[in-house]
Amino acid sequence: MSLRRIIYTSHATNEYNKRDLLDLLHESRGYNSIDNISGVLMYRDGYFLQIIEGEDSLVYDLVKRIANDTRHDDIKIINDALVEQRLFPGWSMGCADFEDPTLSLIPGISNEFTNPQFIDDLLDRLPEVASYIHKNLTKEQIYGAEAS
């Protein structure tokens, strides 16, 4: 099976609080579980950054649905690659809310999702960033309330 990883940024059409993010994640996790898509959603200052990975055709189908989703606009695919293995296996969608001070800084990486330097740093250090996220997210942030 061919795995694809797509990373994109987008601008939220409305501000998201923790409840809004949880609702979005609950919905996403249901669909992603069915399609065996994994990844992480990051949110900060009205912007999303999402890493999605899974079977090639299923990831493309998800990207098409994302492009038509009115909850965000200005979608920019910043990386599209075939990969050997997942960075977030078993995560139907983790969530890193960078408004939360405990996750506000990944060492050595800016977290301004619209900053081109952030994008370059993220792509250069993606395995390290994934490891940091794995270590610093709670089970609830990774799997949802049902994991608590």
C-alpha cells in the first residue's frame, strides 16, 4: 500500500475555542478511523496546520473534502509526499492547540503557521517535531474524550 503525507495550512473562517476544536476533532476522528487516516491538527491565532497521512487515494479524497469545507479558507498545501511509514500511527487525529501555553513552543521552531521560515523548519525537522508532539500531548488530545 502506498502511503501519502500531506501537510497544509489554512485560515479559520471563525475563531475556535477549545469546545469548537473538540467538536471538529470528534467529527474528523470518526471519518478518519473509517479511512485509516492518521495525523495531527494544530491551531493557533486563527490558523490551522494539519498533517494527514494514509493510503494515497483516501488522503486525496480527504483533501478534496477539506478544500470544500467552509470552516476554513486560504488552504495552502505545503508538502505532499509519498512516505514509507506514518509519523502518527494509530492517531485518527491528534490535536495540538498552540493557544495552550504548554504546547506554545516547539524547541527551535517558530509556531506562526503563516511564517515561511516556520514551514521550512517544520519540513526540515518533521520527525523531531512529531516526536515532540507525541511526548507532549495528552491521551485526550490524541484520541479524544473516550480515551480518558
